[in-house]
Amino acid sequence: MLIQFGLILLLTPLLELFLLLQVGRYLGVWPTVALVFITGIVGVFLAQSQGLSLLSRLQSRLIKGELPTDDLYEGLFILLGGILLLTPGLITDTLGFLLLLPASRMRVKGWLEKKLRQCLDQGQIFFGRRF
């Protein structure tokens, strides 16, 4: 798992650079720079509006005495989406926008819950002490 994470950290900037060079070759330098800049700005405003909406939902659920588990997942995805959108590059921008869209957030949430359940069932994740 650690090796996979390291490979992702190593390969992502290389793929981003390659894609930016290809887009820059096709569109030109300044339109490519503008594209990256505009996606960052739009992403910040989208993440901000999604985050504020989520905060109001969290507050109303807590006032009602409900546990906001789904909202916590959404908060994590909104945060990750905002971070990815601030990272220059087209691949990270695409992933960031997908995490800010409610429909794709629900799919990622379902996938993550399934993956966590598998890890718990296989004993890869545990809580408490192992004997």
C-alpha cells in the first residue's frame, strides 16, 4: 500500500506535466495557463459554496440530535476536492471537480465504505488491542 502511494505521488506530477505540455502545444502557452488558473478559481468558489452548505446541514443534524456520518464523508470529499483543485494540473482538477459534484461524491462514498468493510472483514484494519 505504501509503495502504491509512493508511485502515485511520483507519477502524478509527471503525468500532469506531460498533459500540460500536450495541451500547451495544442492551445498555446497562455490559454493553457489561463485554463489552469480559471479551474483553480472556479474550484475554490465551488468548494466554498459546497462547504458552507455542508456546514449548515451538519449544524441542523446536530441540533436534531442526529449523527452526521454521511455529512462527514461529504466534508472529507469536499476538502480533498478543494485541495486537488488548488493543485496545478488538469488531472487533479478533473478529480477535484468530480469530488465536488454530489452525484460522484455518493459513488466515491459507496466505494470507500465497501473498501473499508472489506478491510475490516479481512482484519487489515482493527480497533482496540490485538492479542
